[in-house]
Amino acid sequence: MAYLFNLYQPPVEEQKQPSEVITLLSSRELEKMRQACQMAAQLLDYLTPYVKPGVSTLELNDLAESWTRKRGAVSAPLGYAGTVMPFPKSICTSVNEVICHGIPNADEILRDGDIINIDVTPIVDGLPRRYLPHVFGRYPFSLSPAAGAGNGGIDVARYT
């Protein structure tokens, strides 16, 4: 198994100091955030029956994008301006040793025994991107025949 650890620590003078600003949200912003969180949970529920051997991570991405657009929302990861290039897909699919932010593709076909983590982040009604860390939905799935359907055997991972 491959593990990726980023042990780099910038010099103290380059580290950002924690912000002492607390942002208060309006009731309208809180309601948008609540709707986006509910949509993230519903999207993960929708994807669950499709997470099975023989399905590509690109198929999962396309299902998620279609579902999200039909509900008038936007997938936040799509086009997100990262440090190297904009993120090219609508969800993140991290299979097995990929720790996070895996990019869905047609060649990555799920197999028995795989563990996949799916990240979704819908933007509902223009919810500003600065709130997205609070609207993020993630769910690990096990494709192990011994684990049974869904997430069997990795319940603890969901809460860490």
C-alpha cells in the first residue's frame, strides 16, 4: 500500500496566524447551508446502489453531475481552482490507497474488495464558496463480498 504524508512545515514567520474573526451568518445563509447539506446527503444516498463492481468512477461522476444539475445546483469541485490546475470533475472518488481528492476516470473500474470514498459538495442557490467546507459530504463504501452491501465493515471510518 502507498501512503502519502506531507511533512513539510513552513518556517514560523511564513505560517499564517489563526484568525480571530468570527463570521456570523444570516438566517438566509444558514438556510442555504442547511439545504446544501441535505442535498449532499441525498446525493450520496442516490449514488449508493451504483457503487458496485464493474462501475467506473467516471460513471459515478456523471451520475452525480446529472443528479445535481437536475435539482438546480452546481458541483463545487468542478473547475475549482487548485494550486496546479482546476479540478476537472464533479466529485472526488478515492479508491483504495488514494487518500483524498481522487479524480474520476473511465479506466478506474471498481472491483470486489475495493474501498472507495466519495466526496460531494453541492452549491445550492449560489451559496458562497467560503462556506463550502461546512457543506462537504463524504462517505466510504466497501465492495468486499464479506462486508455485505453498502458500507459494511467500515462504519468507524465514517466518523474519523
